[in-house]
Amino acid sequence: MEPLLTSRTLLLVALLQSFFLIILHQSVDFAFWPGQSPPWLLAAYSLVIFLPSTLIFSSFTQLNSAFYIQLGIYALLFTLCGFYLGSQLLPSARPYHHKRGRIR
């Protein structure tokens, strides 16, 4: 088992999380990737919010390798859920065109 995370490590994790959240927010404001792609944007947001927060909240217990494996699996799951949610935000292209009320 590894010892508890130190306060410097927790501070570094929190600073990195805030940095990546700012970058993601700026990608939306200034229209660069991933701000232009909702699936990747929500996947990145879910990863950046879930992973450091879980690591910080779980720092009060003894950490072992099984914890890090579970954390990685859950982070992947949350990222995939964010990607799926982002891909559902925009309507898909319709295979038909409307012209004067008729479907052609």
C-alpha cells in the first residue's frame, strides 16, 4: 500500500484540473478543438472533472494498485459516456430533403 497523498500532490492535482478546465472552456469561446466537436468536448469535460476529483476525495484512504486500476476503468467509462452524450447533442443528417412539403 502507498501512503496517503501529500498536500503538495493534492494541490498539483487541483491546479492541473483547473488548468485543463480553463483550456476546455477557452476552446469553446475561441472555437478550437475540442470546442467544435461536442462528443470530444463532453468526453474531455467528464474526464477532467471525474478523474482529479475522485483522486482528491479518495486521498484520505490508503491507495493500492487495485484502486488505480478501478479508477482507470471508471474514468474510461465516464469518458465514453461523455462521448456518447456529446454525439447525441446534434441531430444526424437526414437522408431525405424537404421541398414544398414533400419528401423526395
